[in-house]
Amino acid sequence: MKVLITGGAGFVGSRLAEQLLRQGQLLGRPLAQLVLTDQVAPPDALLADRRVQARVGPLLSQVDALVHEPFDVVFHLASAVSGECEADFELGLRSNLDSTRALLDALRTRQQQGADVTRLVFSSSIAVFGPDPAYPFPAVVGDDTLPMPQTSYGTQKLICEHLVADYTRKGFIDGRCARLVTVTVRPGRPNGAASSFFSSIVREPLAGETAVLPVDLSVRHPVATVSSMVQGLIAVAQASREALVGRSALTLPGLNVSVAEMLDALEAVAGPQVRARVLQQRDERIAGIVANWPQAVRSTRAEALGLQPAQDFSEIIRDYIDDCRLRNPQALKGLNP
Amino acid sequence: MKVLITGGAGFVGSRLAEQLLRQGQLLGRPLAQLVLTDQVAPPDALLADRRVQARVGPLLSQVDALVHEPFDVVFHLASAVSGECEADFELGLRSNLDSTRALLDALRTRQQQGADVTRLVFSSSIAVFGPDPAYPFPAVVGDDTLPMPQTSYGTQKLICEHLVADYTRKGFIDGRCARLVTVTVRPGRPNGAASSFFSSIVREPLAGETAVLPVDLSVRHPVATVSSMVQGLIAVAQASREALVGRSALTLPGLNVSVAEMLDALEAVAGPQVRARVLQQRDERIAGIVANWPQAVRSTRAEALGLQPAQDFSEIIRDYIDDCRLRNPQALKGLNP
């Protein structure tokens, strides 16, 4: 079993690589080789595994060679993020649309030259959904909600979903699209993303720092741990076509939670003095962006594959704490022992 | 007012050109120049008008020059048809996806260089809708039906709709997408399209020839005259953004009609001896394809622009007869005077 992860040095990509190496197999076959492509090198811990090969550089410059290289499964995670795509339209088109098209065409050319069909998992996003003045945004976004993206990122993800579906229908690839929800708690530092606070309001207090909450306590949003998203990507890769019931895309389960519930869970897990490090300070720009996001998801198709959201936000916080104890205990210095 | 029609020598494109020349204005401004691009030259009658300029050749080779040429309105009708796209995947990608992307990027580059925003009307299709094993196909396809194309043609049309919406949201163009329904009665000869019989069963009997009906009388489908589709494209071009209520795409109205009703109307308009020239001879391949098509549309958004379907199928037949009297009386030689 030879697997490719594009974006394999990123947060989700490197965690997916770790999990695949740990389980040592996919689709019941031993993992012999794991190729990670990305703009940067993957973490040393991954490189230390003799099954791992890293290829650093833009995906677009690497895909043509894939015509001549067999992979059993490709996880296509490489992507410019939402804020980048809004700021630099051509970057988004190139990184998200042209790169995916080139990847699909390389896999198609292989199939047309007689190679086995490659299984491809495309990481899409709930950014394909957006409110639209002509259409009421449903309280819960389901598998049958009309995608109406309101960002270039969401548009490009949706277009790629439809390309994957059509290349699959034609038999060029065996493609599947998993829509990721907002991953929390992301380690590291706050970034420019409007969703950054969903991690900050847990991560910074646990590290003994203050965090700013830029939205109201009543804001609701679906969130998930990175490990559950990794589990979802693997489950989608392993699903039979019958289990996908004739459609390629599905939304991975998220826990539908309010900010108030997130902070209550933080207090329950870490105590009131940790929660007290979150300062409410409304930011109209961020509040406005977040108001356009889905408030909740229902992932019927993913649940049919056995996937479930976290039970509650305490579970998500404990998952992050366990992860920090393993990787970076410094990140917990605000937590009483 | 300078207007471009891509696919301007085709059936719908040349009728649109005729209508624009006849009305002499668009958006209240006199039509000074009408450029028609297509793979073939437009009809002589169009070329005779001094406002018309024809450019023959692939659209993809012509679009780069559009960066330097101002158009007030572009009707983008050029497209490979459904059967071609299924038979030749790369042709579909090139003709329907790459050409549209290149056109949009030329108009974007103009805007980014300081030119006025170009208004663009993209002719999409109800082929964006398709049944899907995971989702019941609604009896009536409305503006809020989840598009799930089951052909490469429909996929490419849907992708272009989302590109148009995003380029519009970013302010690069002022784009709109009109989904055309099946046009009937098309003049000329039967072609390889599965929808060909929707025209044949009226056109051939009126010409004194027999026609084969390959599906059951109970089959239902939305149809419209070419003149109503032309009227729809012009109305969409002239609509304010406010009238489009924040969304780019809409389905043009079609008359939801059964084959039985079509034949009853043929008898009512032309007599039983004309209807008797239609021979029922089920073709499983065609019946199977047609079973995957929308049975009816509801065009709430188009109706809000004042557009209406034909009242009944007799109106559609009479429209065709009037058109033949003007252009090709020979096509009516099976009709008693």
C-alpha cells in the first residue's frame, strides 16, 4: 500500500500521516510507503520513519510526475486557506482549483493508460455552505443543504467536489470528498483566521495567557478535534462505494456547540481561574464573518459510516490536554496540576 | 452599447443576435456593435447587418484579446453539447470549463486594469440537476433544488455557475446565469441528442414525414420555444442586481408538459392526420436517459423578473409554424393549408 498525502506537512496532514504510520495499514493492506508533499518539510518525527518520503515544493509542479507513479490512495489536503484566497484571488485559483484539476488529470491519464483506478480523498470544507439573501440559511446544515459559498475558498472547494464526482462517475478515479468542520483546539499561536478564537479561548487560558473572545456567548458553531477529522478522512478512504450511496461528498461530524458551552466546559475541566482568562471584547469584523457561518451540522451520511461527533466540549478539551502532555507540556502551564 | 455573443452562430445565439438587432437597444442604450464568435460563420442575414462583426475560430484562442476590447454586455453561449462532453471528456473540459475560465479571467483583468465591470450572461442548463441514489429527485425542480449533475456537461455548467457567482461577488464582473430548459421545436434535422425527439415528434409530422417517439406518452419534461429562451436571456441581462436577490443563477421558465399533451396539442393545431405520423417505438436507451431528467421546473426567481412559460403546448407549436412560414415554408408541407 503506497499512500500520498498532499499538504502532508500541515496540521491535519501531519496528524493523518502519524495515524497512518501508527496503524500501519489502510484498507487491510500494510502501509509500505507514505509520500508527503507540501511547501515545507514535514516534522522530523515523521521523517524519521523509514516509510516516509517528503517532497517539498508547490503541488502544481509535482503532479505531472504522478502520471508515472502508482499510488493506491491519495489524500488531497493541500490548500490555500480561506483568508489567503480572499486576499489573493489568483493564489486561491492556482492552489485550490488548478492544482486539484492537474492532480485529477494526472490520475485520469494513469487510468486511461491502463493503470488501476486511484482512490482519492479530497478534503473539502463546510465553507461550501453560506447564507444567501435569496435563501434562508438553515439552522442545521445537512447533507442536502444547497451549497451557496460566499467566499472564494468555499467556491473552489465546491467546484473541486463536483470535479471529483464527475471524474469518479466516469471511472477515472475512485473519489470521495470529506467536508471538514472547524478544528479545535489547534495548537500553536493565534493566526489571522476569523475562526482562530475557537482555539484561542481554550489554548491561551490553559497556557496561562489571556484570550480575547470577539463574539457573543450565544454564537453557535460545529467544531471537532483534529483526531476526529483524521479518523473521518480514514473512514471515508476505507468506505465502499456502496456505503457512499452514489454520492462523493459528505460532511464530517462536528459537535454543535455555543461559545457559552465551550467556556462552561473549560471551567468544568480546568477550573474557574482558567476560564477567567477569557476576556469578552466584541470585534464587529469577526462577529460579522462568523455570523455567515453554519451554526450547526447534521452529518447523516458520515454517521452511516460509523462516524460520530464528540459527546461534549469537555471531551474536546481533554483530547487537547492529553495531546499537549505528549507533545508540548509547556502549553499547559496555566493548568493547576 | 457593444455586445458580444459567444456561440453567436448557433441556434440560440443567432436567434438572440436577431432579436438584439431587431430591438436595436439593450439596457436602454442603442446597440452600436454586435460581435459574434463561433466555430462557424453566422447566417448571412446576420452578417448583412452593418452592426454585426463575426469572428470565426475556437473561443479559447480569442479570449485573451478581450482584455483589450471593451464590451458592455457579454452573452456567453458557446458550449460543447451534452453528448459530445460524455463522448470526449477533454473536449468538454476545454470547451465548457477552460474557455469560460479564460473568458472570466480576461474580463477580470480588464476590471483590475481600471475598466468598467462587464455584464456577463452565462447560459447554463437544467442539466445541472440530476437524480442521485442518495437523494430523491423532486417532482418539480425549483430554484432551491440541490444540483447533483449526472453528466460531464451538467457538471461543467454548474462549475461555471459557481465561478460566475464568485467573480461577481468579488466585483470583477457583473455575472448572471440563466439555466435553459429543452428548446422545442428546433428546426432542421434530428440529431444524436437524446432530447431530439421532443422536436422530431412535431417537426417531422408538420413536414409530412413520420417521426419515432422513443418514450412513453406519460413522460413529462419542461420545454420552451427558442424565442422565450432568447427573451429570458435578455431579461436576465437587463435585470438589476437587486432583482436577482443576491444570487447569480436562475432557471428560465419551461412549460411542464407530458408527451401525451404534446401530441394532443399537435392534433388540435394540425389535425389527426398529422398526429398519426408519430409512431410509438420505445427505445430503452433513450427512455433510460430521459428518465434521469427533471420532469418539471418551477422558476420562481425568473417569474419575479416577469418571465412566464408558454400557456400550453399549442402555443409552442403555433410559434414554430409562424417561424417556418417566415423562414422555411417547406418545413410545413405536411400541414393542410
